[in-house]
Amino acid sequence: MNIHYLPIYILMVALCGSYYFNYLPPIIFLIFILCSTFTFLIYAKDKHAAQHDQWRTAESKLHLCSIFFGWPGAIVAQQRLRHKSKKRSFRVVFMLTVLVNVGLLAGMHTDEGSHIFKNYSDKLKNYINKNVDNPHSQKVVSFLLNSRNDNYLYYESPTFYIRES
């Protein structure tokens, strides 16, 4: 096992656990996959440009891609392509972008963060249901944005949460 991929493994387990324990919907996992793929492609383009003495991608753009859920793809690109893996100043800022992204993800697990996310996902579901006529698309969006706990009612007890069907 390559130690550099350990944060990605931890992220996958955390996202699966978060879905299993009713915190986040599957769209978050899909967002990570899409953004990581995009970030990997940006790194590959920059590596190609570096090898062929062409116009390079700005480091700030690489960091921006990383902070918006693309850091797993950046880690893979740094290891597989051997690109941006030695420059210390880049690595320090990159690690800060990972920490900010993980902090945002952790914030989604708080009461306030989950309410904000639920509010925006409900607005998006309503918009899709009103403006898209395809029922299959509506079902896919509904699945991706629904948490497993949308069918339950939670209320607080002094010692724990109680879930009713």
C-alpha cells in the first residue's frame, strides 16, 4: 500500500460511513469523483505542457481545483505523473487546501451544516422537479440528493436521538 494514498482511503471509508449513518447523500461521493477526475486531467495537461515547454497552468488554478473536492485526484496525479510532488511550497499550500476541504466536509456533519445542505438540496430537487420533464432524471436527482434518513423523524432526548419511522 502506498502511504501517499492513505488520505484517499480514509476519505472513502468516511464517506461510506457518513452515508451509512445518515449524514450525507450519495451526491457528495459523486462530486468527489467528478472533481478528482477533472483535477487529475488538469495536472496531466500541466505535466504535458511542462515537458513540451508550453504555456503552464497556474499553481493557483491547481490549488483551486484541489480545494473544491479535487484533492484526491491531485494526490493521484502527483504520484502517478510525478508532477508537483517535490516543490515544497506547493506541497504546503496543497496540504492546506486538503485541510480546508476536509474542514468543510466535517462542517456538513454539524447540525447547522446539515440544515444548510438539506435546504439547498431541497431547493435543487424542487427546481429539477419543476423544470425537467424526464421522470428518470427526476428519480436520479432525488436519489443522489436524499439522505438515507429522509424517511425518518428525529427528535432529541436528554441522552440520545430517537428515530421514528
